[in-house]
Amino acid sequence: MQCVVTGGNVKVLAKAVHSLSRIGDELYVEPQEDGLALRSVNSSRSAYACFLFAPLFFSRYSIDRGLDFRCKLAVKSVQTVFRSVATLEKTVEKCHVELDKAKDRLTFTLHCKHGLLKTHNLSYQDTESLQAVFDKDSCANVFRAQSRVLVETVVHFPPSVEEVTVAVSSERMWVRNHVEDEAERSKALLTELCLAADEFDHFAVGAPNSITFCLKELRGLLVFAESTGLPVSVYFHEPGSPVVFSVTDSVLEGNFVLATLSDDHNLQKSDSGGGHAEPPPPPPDDFMNDDIDSYLIAMDTSVVPGPSTAPPSAASRASPAADSRTRKHSEEEEEEERDGNEDPGRPPSKKFRSLFFGSVLPPSPQTSTQPVTTQEVLASDSEDEDE
Amino acid sequence: MKFRGKIIDIACLNHFSRVVTTISKLTKMCVLRLTPDNLFFVLSGKVANGGVGMWCELLQANFFDEYQMEGVSSEFNEICLEVTPENLSRALKTVQNAKYVKIKLTRKHCPCLTIAAELPTLSSVSRVVTHDVPVDIIPKSLWHEFKEPSIPDFDVSIYLPPLKTLKNVVDRMKNLSNFLLIEANMNGEMKLKIQTDLVSVTTHFKDLGNPPWGEDSSQDGGPSHSRDPEDMAEARVDIRKLQQFLMGQQVNPSKAMCNLVHRNVVHLVVLHEDVSLQYFVPAVA
């Protein structure tokens, strides 16, 4: 394999690597007929990201036909190659990525100004192909927005916020931070944001619903989207099935697939609730209108203060069911591809269901060695967890 | 009990947010007292027991375009809330470019200070963000703990050097010792000292000036008048508590002074336009 990236595309490649580093510790590199795929998955396999750079993205792109090569590298070492995106932009004119089969090294050569050459030889591991199973075209809810809209949404949530819940109706999208525990709710800062459909370039809600997912990976994608100025599309269906964030242009495609919390309580709500899933918290107009008496409250505080006096308000989330939430595995297992060996490697304690994809076996010739390869991967994943 | 305030002016919003951020650097929890004219952030550390105390006073009219409150009763027209200033500060920081910000006391899953802001967008509909900051309502029976502290009967009162300078010095000293000795006299001199087995370091400040407290001090015998201007008063304090105070300062105040009660307490006062902040650091033996 040999590919050459020039000019501004070096920065795009660098940003992609940096945003993949938000997902997992390993970068899966797979030169394909239709372009170079860079992928990453987190240790609990609840988040997966993939960039596919079409041959046209490169000023030269050649792969060895007939030789199925794919590998994984420590994402940290690839990040080192592209450290400091700012200087990269100013100094690097060309970047060669080449596979040195003889030495088993993947070589990144940066051609900088003044004839300076920087060569990084990175060792890699052979691996099976990493491929998530998701189908964004069948998602009932599809949105597209300028990256700025999403960036300005996410900025309201402090870095400590791990998960957000997104609820949609036919005209609006609500985003709020997800607090797992009822007890925490009376201590945590709750933030909620309402976006009108107009803010989106495309806003289609087939199933009014609400999903909860991790913010960290989305922040990663937004860094990429913001720097490339590409709009972000969002696809999701229902709680428990993955949400997909994607960026596309003529020479590249990026998909971030994130598991969502399967919240049976939510699910029931949406079944019975018809139009509105989990009643989106008080409509913004209530907050913002100027009729002061409508939201001023009278609280008698000379008695015992605190939550004990508060009636179970806005009952939407008051159910203790949140704790006893069960995961629906069966459904997920159907989605899992042929390879069933996944389970042992899955850390038990993760909040999100992690089975939304399985590893795909590489095409035939090496099939006999397959179980071994798979085992290695699983082992390394669980080690990561232990660290 | 009702409270609702609205800030439209962006400078006021920035200013308010800076004050809250300063408070959040000083303490994890504090009490917010709302009266018809003022907002107070209070930390009633029992200085006698080694805790720090804080008193920050804001005139509501200087910040809010609309301000309506109704206390517990007409006789006790006040609201007393326990808040986490960090949460308040975070919420305010994200709405710095808002068209307006409303702050109100609401009853949600628990009592909350709800900060609702309308943000500008490209589309015709503006974007609304709300932050619910959980608060605890403090019953009237405990209010007496959050009254304005009286100015201690100090031995020496002196203006502080620029806080940035002070911070640089204290930050360095922090690496060497856990305790710092502050000495000052009525001749405008101040020394910051650390002493360990290995090293002693002293930073001298001169010509700082002594604030004229005038009648106040002469009334109660005026120890600061009768004392020898060269005579040093001293207090040994936990250097982290001093550092915390210096770290929190977001703007250079128009006035900053230090009142020393010999071997008892350091009383720091910062005035910035319409905001006054008092900070009490107890002396340690």
C-alpha cells in the first residue's frame, strides 16, 4: 500500500486521527479498493467510528490487489505523527503513508518546508477487519445541521457531563444532560437546551423519541466537522439502538456509531404516549414568557426544607425503574454478525449495550487462523479494561 | 417566597458571572441571601474553629434590569438559599452572549435556581437554554448564622500590594511551606514570611499606605491610633487559604486591604466598583 496526501488534506487526515483517538486506543487501518478506511472502537465496544477516504482524496493511492492487508496501531503513536495540527498546516506539504512489508512497519513520511523530512516508522499488529453493523438509512429520525449548531449546543454542557439525552418532536429537539441516579439529581446541575427545527438543514422525525448516549465521542466528531466545515447528519431510531453521526463530502465519509441507553421506562412511555415520547420537559415558552406568576412558586420554608417537601413534580422521570433498568440483549444479539465469540470479551459493568456490532471475518483464505486472531483481539480488549 | 431577576445588559451579565466565578473559587458551598436591594454570598465559617469566612455583597440594581422578590413574610422579606457557586458559575459562563438571562427560583424535582437564557441563532426562532441549579432552602431559624460579620477590632489595617504580585509571591512560597506569616504595621509596611528548617524567605513591601478608618476605630478606643506605627502585628495562616483567595480574583479591584488582628485573624477586604468581598482567614498557632 502506498498513498500520498498533499496540502490541506494532511490536516483533514490529522483531524480524523485525533477524533478517532477520542474513541479507542487502537487505530485500525484498512486499505480498501474504495479508499483508505481508518477505524476505532472503544474498549467496551459501545462506540465505533470509521473514516473512509476515497482514492480521490489522495494525490496517489495504490494498494496491492489480491493482498488483504489490514492492521491496527496504537492511536497514540499515530497522533504523534500528526501532533500539533496548527504547525502541520503551515509546514507540511506532503505526507506519504507506505507499508514496508519487509520490516513490518507502516511508514509515515512528512515532507515539510525547506526540504525537511520527518519519517515515522510505526509497528503494527495484524488484525481482523473491524466493521460495525448499522443501517442509517432505515432510521426513522434524520437530521442534518451545520457543525456550528451542534458545537454551540454541546458547549453548554460542562466537560464533566458524560451522557446527554436527546428528545425529538416533529418541530423541536431537546438536549439535556442525563443523570443516572435519582439521588444525584437533587445535587447535579441540570442543563437543557431546545433547538428549533429551523436551525437544522434537514429535520425529519418519523418516531418522536428520546435517546441517551455518551457525549465524549460526539465531541470528537465535532472537532473534525468543525475544522472541515462539513455539516453533520444524525440518524437514530429508538432507545437502545445505535445513533449514527456522520459527515460526508465527495472524497470522504465519517461515521460515528454510538450505543444508546436502552431504557425500558422510556420505551413504555413512548409506546403509550403516542405523539410525544417521554414528555419533553416543560416547553420553553413556559420558561421564557413574561407572565411572572405562572412560574413563580410559593414554598413554605419555615418548615423542613429540601426535597422532602417537594411533590413529585414533572413525573416524567420520577420512576424508580431507572435503577432496575434492564438491558435487552436478545434484540441486540440478532444484530450481531456471524461471530458469536464476542461475549467473553465484553466488560460487564458498562452502562451501554455493546453488542451492536461484531467483528467481521476476513474473506476466506485465512479462515483457519481466524479463531486465534479473534481471541487475541478479545484478550487485548479486556486487558485494556483492567488497566 | 418568590424570586425572579432578569439581566439584559451584557456587561452586567459578564460582571455578575465574574463575581460568581470568584466566589466559586473560594468555596464549594455557600449561602445566597436575597433581599429586596441586595444579593449576598455568605460563607459563615466559624473563624474561631479554623474555618474561613466570606461575605460578598452586591447591589441588585447594578446587575439586574428586573428584580422581583418576595421573602418568607413581609416582616422577614428575605430568601436564604444554599447553593454550589461552581454550578451557578458554569451555567452563567455558557450564556455569555445571550440576549437576556433570567434567574428565578423554581420548584422542579427539587428547589432550583433556574437560569434561562435566550441565545441568538441564525434561524428565526431563538434558542433557549435552561440550567437548573439545585438549591437548599434555609429555614428562618438558621438565618442568624448568615448575618454580616462585624469588622474585627484590628490592630493594623493596611492596603495590599497589587493582587497579582501578591499571588506570584504566595504561589512561590506555597512550594516551600504550608504556613505563611503575615506581618504589617501602621507605617505602610508588610512582610510575608515563611520559615522552615531549611529556609526562611521574607518578602518586604513598603509604602503601601494605611486606610483611614477614622471615627470607627477611635470610637472603640482606636488601638490602631495609639499604637506605634513601626510596631508589627502578625498572623500565621494556612497558605492554601490565602492562595485560594488570590486565585479567585478575576479582576484587579479598585481597593484591596488587609486588617490584622494580632495572632488571631486576617481580614481581607476587596472593593470593586459596586461589589465588596470580605474574607476571613483564621490565624494558626
